[in-house]
Amino acid sequence: MKQHLERIFLMAPVGPYAIGESFLRAFSDLGFRVACLNHLKYFPIVYGLPRRLIRRLSARPILDRYNRALRDGALWFRPDLVVIAKGNSVYPGTLEEIREGLPGVVLVNINYDDFLSPSPSNRFPDLERTVRLYDWIFPSKVENVAELRQRGARRVHYLPLGYDETAHYPVLPGREIFFRRRSQLIFAGTYTDERARHLENLAKYDLAVWGAHWKRKNVSPELWRRIRRTGNNRILRGAELSAVLNASGIALNFLRRDNRDTHNHRSFELPACGVFTLSQGSEELKTFFAEGEEMAFFASPEELREKAGYYLEHEGERERMARAARLRLQRGRHTIRDRAESILRVIREGGEG
């Protein structure tokens, strides 16, 4: 396996605030020559049932073009590393063709979702065959490490998620945001049944919910009045997200149990923006942030409601914890660039974890 690494071919979603954009910037800043195949060029994010149906009907031809572009791009660029983000749209045969055409290339997978998730959008059609073809797999779910090794993966190393410091930082809200978008409690994220159940318990507060797939039929009238509508159901991102967060008292974070989350991107993005975070808790998350000192956690809808009420009445405590969490984050090396450096270090050292 090559130890001198100079060129990386990256396959990932690339665009404003997309994870691939962050890794592309990180690898480039670390001195690598990087070529990229943008996943979003072939699979753009779409909202609305008609558009999703059209894409489903045309899925196979798009998948074929996508895999040809991945193979041809890698063979043309002749990288030392091929880094694939998630990769559940990549045919095992494509990986085999890349390896055959580029002897000595290192095939790397980074997955920010659960390899064994029941969600159709996360499922790998041929997981057993696929994982055996990568030289390195970096899952963000602790359970995946043993599961992938049992399925024949060569080398597996746990890699937590992170945040992009160029996209997540404190932004002072302007007059319009402060007076028209501020709220006591804010949640920025997509709809799930569990999130809706938790938020129903907070509908008596000045709560704002921003994000996609929130529909009137799925929530109570009280919660529906808390849903903030944006163009095309888009999710707040970047400086706009930070400004709205900083106009609010408490930022809420929910883990996805169906994705076996023990942390998520928001676990780092919210404190990076400088806001007080009240998050669904996990033992791992408590190793990142000290409970009651840097971040507050809840385990049930009742505890969420209780702690939301408490911290709304203790502004000074919120501000102190928010400052402490951001300082902990900066000292803890949790940026996407830090994660990129970890990937490269592990590959060069050749160990497992």
C-alpha cells in the first residue's frame, strides 16, 4: 500500500455547506491535489412527491452514468487515494474496475450514516461484497466497527463526525432576524415522528421549528403554528443559521435512533455557532461535552420540557455553558479538517481502531 500520498479523488456531495465541500477544502488545505466527482450533480436534493417519483423512475440510468463517471474520473486522475463519502450508490463492480485499473490505489469509505440503517436512503444493495473491496472504512457509528469486520471488511477505524469552522461560527443577528425570527426555543432540522413527539411537549413555549418535510397532517395545530416556512422547505445553513440561533435562547438537538446516533453533526455545529445547546443525550456525547457545564442533555419528553423551562429562566447559566462548550470544541479538534488529518494519519500508520 502506498505510503507517499499526494493525489486524492473524492466522490461526495459538493456544494454550499455540503459535507463533501468541507472535505474537499480540508484535503486541499492539507496540500493534496484533489479531483472531485460531485454526487449532487447526479442526485440533487429534491422536495415534493412528483420530483421524487420522477427521480425514482429514472434511477437506474442515472446510477449507471454516475458509476461510469466515478470509474472514468478515477482512472483519468490516477490518484493515490479514492475517497468515497457514504457510497451506497456505488456498484461493487465499479470499485473492482478502479482497483484493476489502478494497482496500489487505496480505496477509502467515509460514512456519516449507519451502514445497517433500515432507511432506504442509507441502504447498501450489496453490503457484504462492497465492504470487502475497500482498503479502509471510517464509520461514524461505533457499532459499525465490529459489524463491518464480521462482514469481511479489511480495515475499519471509527471516525466521529465534525463541523466546518468556515460555515459554523458565531454570527450576531441583525435587526430583522432579532425582532422577527428570534424565539425562546429553536430546532433546525428535518421532520421525524420522534422529533415531532418531543416538540409537541414544548408547543406552549415560544418555539420555532425550521426545516424540511414538516407537514400539517403530521403534527398538532399547536405545533404547526411553530413551523417556520422557508423557500422550498429549505434548511437554514451557514451564517443565516447561526444568526437565527443566536437570536434564540435554547438550540435543541435530537439524535436519530433509527440511525443509531450517539452524536450527530449538530452536536458540534450548534456549540460552534456559540449557542446554548439542549440535546438528546448519549454516553458518547457526554465524553465530548461535560453535562451541566458545557451542554445540557435530556432522555425523555418530560425531561426535555423540564430542562427547557429551567434554562429559559437562567440566562446567565446558558451563556456561561455556551462559552464553555465552544472553548471545549476549539480545544478538542473536532473540525472536518481534523477528521481529514485523522484519516490520513491512520492510513499512513496502518493501524486499526
